[in-house]
Amino acid sequence: MRKKFNNSAFDAEIVVVLDIETIVPDQQPDERGFPKWPRHQPVVASLLTAMAVGQGKWRFQLDNLEMTSGGEGPFYDTLNSRLPKDGLLLTANGRGFDMPALALGAMAARRFELSTLSALSRANRYDAVHTDICELFSNYGGAPKPALAEICAVLGIPVKVDTHG
């Protein structure tokens, strides 16, 4: 995968697709709408890693990290170790939800030295290290940001329809 940025080529040898699942511990049964991201607590992080192995071939690995009660620190440590240090992070609304929720959760778990998570959560929207496809399809705010389900519907990709996000 080659991405142009500031007139230079970025060759990603590693691409990691990240998605998280969260809960809102204090959500009331009659509460309507999607709660703001700071109220969400990550409980699962799924990472699909594609690694170039040469001659146009890729190796794929799927990891699902589960948060356990009292295991918040190790969850964030493991997540930090699986994020790409010299590759590309690919998310869907990751800049607006996943990365801020993970960064705040890591702070709450007193994990302040997670350099990869920190760098990716603070990456400039035009940076070559984190691509948020919802921002990409909205031309970085030039058009309304689409939901992932809307993008998938146009492309004929099935999605979950019984939950938000």
C-alpha cells in the first residue's frame, strides 16, 4: 500500500485495522441517543494486522484483546505493543471515537508511558500514520462524515444492524 504525503511516498509494510467495543457503565435504561465518547469504557479491541512478506504477498493476523476486571493496565500494555510503530493504523471514525476513548482509558489505568498509543491518538489528521476512513470519505470535513454502515451498504459489504457503532 503506497500513500502520498507531503510529496513523499509512504510504504506501509504493516497495516493494522483497529476497532473497539465499549460499554457505558452509568447509562440509564431510558437514556436516548449515543452517549459522548468520554463515558465509554473499552472492553474489547480487535486488531487485524496485515504484514508484507514480499513479492506482493501479505500475512494476516487477527487479535481480539479483552478487558478483564482489574486487568486494565495489561490490556493497554498489550494493545500498545500490537499497534503499528512504523506502519499504518486504519480506523473507521477512530479519530473521533476509538483513539480518544482508548487514550482516556489508558490514562485512567495510569498507563502514561504508552508511546505508540499516545502518538497514534495525537496524530495529525493528514498524517501518514493513521487513516480514518470516515474522514477520508468526507474529504476531511468537506462533506458530512458517513457512518461505516453507509459506506459498506454502497459497497455491498454486510454489517451489523442491531447495535450502534
